[in-house]
Amino acid sequence: MKNTPVARSPEWSPKLKALSQAIAVATAGLQGAAWASCPGSQTSATTTPCVLATGEAVTITSDGSIIVAADSAITLTGTGTKTVDNSGTLSGNPYGIGTFPGSSGHADITNNTGAAISGLSIGIFVGSGYTSTIGNAGTISAAQTRTSAAVFGVVLADGGESAVSNTGSISAAAEGSEGSAFAAGIAVGGLTAGGSIDNSGTVSGTAISNTGGSATAAGIIVFGDIGEGSIDNGGTIEASADAAGGGANAGGIV
């Protein structure tokens, strides 16, 4: 079944602006500390983040993991194509996998069955200047509780000709303990000819605000135009928002 974003009521306009600002805040935290070049193959557990540069590729086996408390697990930099094939666990803060500001090219990311990619703010972040091919049969997630929380499973800042294929789970859960909460399973800047999101798994966003802040959630949110791109859903796309003080908005595809 082919889906396009729902018609947006006027109340969504400030929410979209707020979500855009939330992405900017969530993606401003690259640390860049203790970066080493990613190995060709990661076969064991490590807590050291790594960088993947122009034309490089890394394979994480089922026994491999990169779990980092204060940096992204893998950062993509340089130009050209960077390839990640994950059968293990990647976890970081703010991202599981993220692109470095000013870099460009193509991100080719595969998350296999049983594998997991997670971030405190964003599971996978692909910034401006990139196209991407993301195939997920495992789990991509982000979850955060803080004063005001902004959380996204996958962010494609440009979108364009990028393609996302999901047969697994992509989720985001944000809880604002004192302020607003924003969450989207997939956030994309727009899609042009050849750009697509194809879901036969589950994509979800959950936002909870415990005080007077707003709560905004989307399964998939598109900031620009779909144009000749497409969103096809044969699975589940869902969103849930709950605000203690009112002001909750949720949409499956927005």
C-alpha cells in the first residue's frame, strides 16, 4: 500500500518547526574524542568509537560490538561511499551511526536480522550532503528521558534519492520530565525521484511530556516534499503522544 503524508492541520506547522529545531539540537553533540579508524571487521566487544572515511567499509560480526557512552559508535567522514554492515551491536551518544558536519557522499548501511543500532538521541543520522541506502532487518532505536527530550530512530537530513527499506523495527521514544517531548521513527528532509521509504516491519514514535510541555510524535515525518519519491507501507507505522498539560499531537505519516 502506498502512503503519502496526511493533510496537515494548522496546529502541525509550529510542531514541524519545533521538530526541525529539535533535530538541530540533537545533532549538535558530536564529541570527536579518541577517534580511531574503524577496522575492516569488528569481531569482539569494544568501547572505543571509530571513524569511517572515504571509500572505507566496516563489518560488525554477530560477536562484535561498539558500545560508547560519550560519543557516537561510528562516525562517517570524508567524501564518497562509506559502508557499514552490522550483525552485532552499535550503541552511542548522541548517535549509533552519524555523519560528521561538512562531510558528504553516500552512506550504505545494513543492519541485519538480530542486530541492533541505537543512540541516545538518534539511532542513525545522515546529514546534509549525503544520500543513503539503509536496509534494516534488525532493530534501530533511540530513547531518552530528560528535561526536554528530542529523539529519532533515523534522520535523513536531505533525503533526496535516499532509500530506506525496513523489515525489522525502527523506533523512537522521548520523555520530557519537565518540558516538551519530540519523537519520530523516521525523519526525512524530502524525497526526489528514486527516493523511497519501504516499510514491511514496524516504525514508531512515542512522546510523553510529564508537565506542561507539549508532546509530538510521528512514525514517519517528512519536512520537505515527496515529489516523485515514495513511501510504501505493508507493515505498521504508528505514533503515540501524551502531554500531562495538553498539547499532544501524533500522526503515523506526517
